[in-house]
Amino acid sequence: MRIDLSGRTAVITGGSRGLGEAMAKALAAAGAKIALVARDEERLNRVRDAIAQDFGTAAVFTADVTREEEVSRVAQAVNERFGAPQILVNNAGINVRKSLTDISLEEFRSVLDVSLIATFLMCRAFVPGMKGRGYGRILNMASIMSHVSIPGRTAYSSAKAALLGFTRALALELAGEGITVNGISPGPIATDMNRELMNNPEVNAQFLANLPVARWGKVEEIGALACYLCGDEAGFITGTDILIDGGWTAR
């Protein structure tokens, strides 16, 4: 089955690397125009150029998506460039791996801001333009850490669990518009964010012991799932969360 997203525009936060880059390339390969949003302009330009060379149209919009005024500016710029987008992928996220007694209030808030507050701001900015078309797709990147957890993840698990609550509520608000809202909860994926863990033999072995498939996930597997959820074929899927975790949470 080939997903066809021709004539549609996708906005992807955290689009400068890792899962954001993989999803951008997957959606572009399916025919979507891509609006890449992140703070690192140099990395964004690299992803844009790769998409333009291999797939199609992409444009770069630099912003800190935790800041209301910057999200408003980006929304205006994207609308002027592409018209109102039909797809929004809220992928921006950070992780602070510290115990409760070591993490500062500023660090805790920063994790919530990037995962939850930024998603709220992006949805509030772009949802009005999605309405009235009978089609729209919003994907919010959660994590298996919203379902299970491990020590040192109080901030990250809190942020991702809250994000799923937001996802369900917004899905109900928008169901009548033909706009679906879903979460994707990856398990351990081989990204730059996890490189330190993968390069630590002891920690890597601990992660692999929890993965029935005995390997880290590939970014391309997340891209393929995102592409499917954005297709017309997935119009009956909304208000849920898709675990793609190599069997971690099935144990």
C-alpha cells in the first residue's frame, strides 16, 4: 500500500534531526510539502536540502516552539508560504535524566514546556486552518515512558503522560471536522538523543534485555508509521496512542 499525501503540507517540529528528520523524509516521499521547524537553522537547512534533492519541496522556519510569539510568527510564515497546512507533527522534545532530588525546577519545567506547552501552542496556532476541509492529521510524539517508566525520568514521564491526555481531549474536539489526533510512543530508537546510552555497554545491555526483538528501533520505522497515520486510510484512527517499542511494554 502506497500512501499518497500529494497536495498536502506537513509542519514538523524538531525537524532538524532524529525522528523529526525521518518523519519529514517519509511524508515528503509520499508527496507532502514539508515545513521544518526547530531552533538549529544549520541542521534544518541540511534536512531541507536532502528532502529537496530526493523528494520534493521543503522550507525552514526557525523558532523556539515553547514561546507563544515565536509560534505565532512561524504559523503566519508557513501560511504565507504554503497556505494552511493539513498535517501537524509535534515532535520537539528534550529529556533530562536526573533523580527527583537532583533535578531543578527550571529543568523540570523545560521538559514539560517542550513536550506539552509547545504542542498546545502549535495546535492552537494551526488547528483553525485545518477546519472546514474534512481532513486533517495531528501527531503528537509521546513515549513508552508515558506508559511505563524507569528511575530518573520523573520529568520526561510526566510530560509524555500529560501529552497523551491532551491528545485524547483534542481528538474528541476535532473528530467532527475529520481531523484525527493521535500519539506515537516509541521505545528505544537509535537517535542522537540516545547515542550516549547506546555507546555505554552496560546501559545498552540493560535496554536490550528489555526489548524482546533484541535491537534498538530504527528512525525509518517511526517515519513509516507517521506516514500511514497521515494517510486517508487511517481516518478511523483517532484519540489513541500507537506503541512502537519492540515489545517492551508487552512484557
